[in-house]
Amino acid sequence: MEICDPPETNFMNRTRRLPLLAALLLATQVRAEDFQGSTHPLEYDAAPIRYSASVPDDPVARLAKRIQAGEVKLSWDDKFGYLPGLLDVLQIPRSSQTVVFSKSSLQRSFITPKNPRSVYFNDDIYIGSVPGSPLLEISAVDPKLGAIFYTLDQEKLRKPKFIRSADCLQCHGGQRSLGVPGHVLRSVPTDAEGELETRDEVGDIDHCTPLADRWAGWFVTGKVGAQTHRGNLIGSEDFARRLREPDFRGNVTDLKGFFDPAKTLIVGSDIVALMVLQHQAHMHNYLTRLNFDARQMLAMYGHIRYLKPQTDAFLRCLLFTEETPLREPIEGSPEFMREFSAAGPRDRLGRSLRDLDLRTRIFKYPCSFLILNPAFDALPAPMRDSILTRLHGILTGMDQDPQFAKIAAADRQAILEILRETKPSLPDVWRVQK
Ligand code: HEC
């Protein structure tokens, strides 16, 4: 497959192998489609979207302006550079740290199992950091444009600069992110150095991926009981041993034996953070995809009636109808759980869509907390209203669509009540009492 060379930028000079790697990525297996055509890249640089030509309004763009205006100073740390300061000003909890050792991303030459990459996130921002590498990688969600990608040089300056980069789209703007600029998460076995063994890859990971297929190439701390996953396995011998001993490296709580713990900000690569990250990243991609699809349809036909397969698939994802059930409880870092749950609004009974279950499924109430995200509210009005109206039908039981039959009556009722109290500006049908 031919890949055009991306425009030269300062960091491209340091990462010459990029086009080859991107080609490799495109050639390897991707999972079954979420809906027909979901992996086809959309023409998001054409009207009406104009992704690259639009000026983004995301939390990092806003921070960049404040730094330039001298209103905020980004603190510098002699060991981690701008990473800790950036997490603090962007309010990204350190407890969200997950650690990946596969050479699957931009700064692959720096990444090894002994020098892994850390990823941090909050609801709208994702940051990647590799020890000793020249730059931080950042993606931030613009509610209308999807993920916007930036680099920040790890070089102490009076006013550090975020550079918006188009090169990231080679991996973050195509078939692995629902055809739109978005997030990518893979489960790829590696050799002992972190080099990919893509024939055993299990495509994009999200809350539907069986646990047993998840997290190859990642470190995972936490307990899963007798369930298995592919985290913490480095090289084919580890994978072979895992087949003989299903529990091998399944319940790891300490990464000391793998790499120098001083290389990361906190200790661990929390399993619950990974589960939330992978649900959230996929949902963000969906929101961008629905936004772009709806805007294109409205521009072309003036309606969104052809988008039923997309909205159905989105609602199934939103309501976790295809989530992989947990057979045993998951135990992760109490800090992450506490900080993640504390961030959300609660109803009068103290319930929140961010409450974690972790016994049979991720969340207590199976409706994604991203329904409260600005990216949901930025959907074109006909799309947003059509989703919320159908959701109301599903939750009240007036809509008997078999796709949603699995959702328990008590869950429907709880979600209905929580949303009524925590989601502003619901369409009128929501106000009418049954
Ligand atoms: C060669 C493909 C590739 C390129 C190019 C690439 N990435 Fe990624 N990126 C990945 C993969 C794969 C992941 C998933 C984690 C992993 O495997 O390290 C990822 C993860 C991330 C994440 C964590 C959130 C997420 O989407 O999963 C951020 C942030 C990120 N990349 C930023 C960037 C930025 C900024 C650029 C451009 C400067 C970039 N990436 C270029 C492959 C790439």
C-alpha cells in the first residue's frame, strides 16, 4: 500500500520510519466493523467539516493562549520535563496512568519494555510520555472537530509551544478510529524488545473486547481472579507459558521486576484506568463520527434519515449492550476509582453514571458518562435530539427494539432518573411523566 509522505515537521526529522510503520498498521487486521462502513475514512478535510483548516477550541488550544498571554506558567521538572506541570494545569489525575511497552506509536524508537510509554487522561485530554524522548504527545477533544493532536517539545522555555500536528492522522485519522480523527488502542503481542508481532493482534480494544484478548503490549496492575488477559507478557515465551499456566502474570500488583519504577510518575498501570480509557476513547471516536456523518448528511440532503445504522450502533455502545461481562470482580487502584467517580454530577439519591461496578461489568449504571460530555451536546441538533428521544423510548420501555431488550428494567429506570437530574437541556419528551 502506498502512503504519501507527510509534510516535514521538526519531529519528523527524528522519526524517519513513520510512513513504513503507518503502512504496516493499515495492512494489519482490524476488528469487525461497528456498523457497515465504520472503518472507512471520512473526507473530513472537505466541506462542511474542514478539520485541518478549522481553528480548534479544545482545552489545550485554550491553555496555549493563556501561556502566550503570560497568564499561566507551565512548571518544569528536571526529570519529567513538562509532564507533571501539564497534568496539573489540565487537571488530569496521575492515577489515570497506564503503561504500554509495544512499539506501536509515534516515538517507537524510544519505547521498550524497560523504557515504556505512559498514557494519562481525563474526560477530554490524553497525554503520552516516553522517558528520554524529545516530546510529549497530546490529543484534546474539540467538541465539533474531534481529537486535535499536538506535540510539546521537552525543552525548557519561557513560553513552551504546543504544535498542532497533521502527521498523527496517519495512525489517528483512519480505519482504527472509526474513520475520523480520534483515539487508537490496540492489543498487539511483542517480542522481548517490544517489536510488534502483528499476526496475533486483536484489533481495536474497547468495552466489548473479551478480557482474554485485551492488553497485549501493555503492563496491567490489578486483580482479575481466574479470568485471563494478555497484559504483562513480553515475548513469545511468556505467551507460551501463559497457555500452560493461565494465571501467569494475570494478577500483577507490582511492576518493579519489569522496569525501573522511577521512570513513571506513579507506580502501576491500573486495570480500571485501562478499562475506562478504552471505553471512553471508543465513545469519543463515535461522537466525532456521528457529528461528521450528520453534518455531511445535513449539507447534502437536509436530513439524517440515512444514518439509522450509525445511531443504532452508537446507542448500543452508549448503553453497553455488547459489553463483555466480567465473570469475577476486578480490583484496581483505589485512587483512580475515587478520583474518577468523584468527578461526576450526582442525583438526589447520590447516584452517578461514573459509579463503578467492577463485579459483573464496568459501570453500575449501563449508560456512558460521556452523554454528559460537551462533545455529545455539540452534535448537530437533529442528531442529538433523535438520539435523546430514542433513548427516552428505550428507557421507558415504549421502544421495544430487540437490540436493547437485554437492559434490565431496574437499570432503565435508574438511568432515566439519573439523567433527568444530571443532564441539562433534555428534549421535551423527557419532561413528560409516564
Ligand atoms: C505509527 C502510528 C502512530 C502515530 C504516527 C501516532 N500515534 Fe498516537 N498512538 C498510536 C497507538 C497505536 C496508540 C495506542 C497506545 C500505544 O499503542 O502506544 C496511540 C496513542 C496515543 C495517545 C493516547 C490516546 C489514544 O489515542 O490512545 C495519544 C495522546 C497519542 N497517541 C498522541 C499522538 C500524537 C500527538 C501524534 C502525532 C504527533 C501521534 N499520536 C502519532 C499510534 C500512533
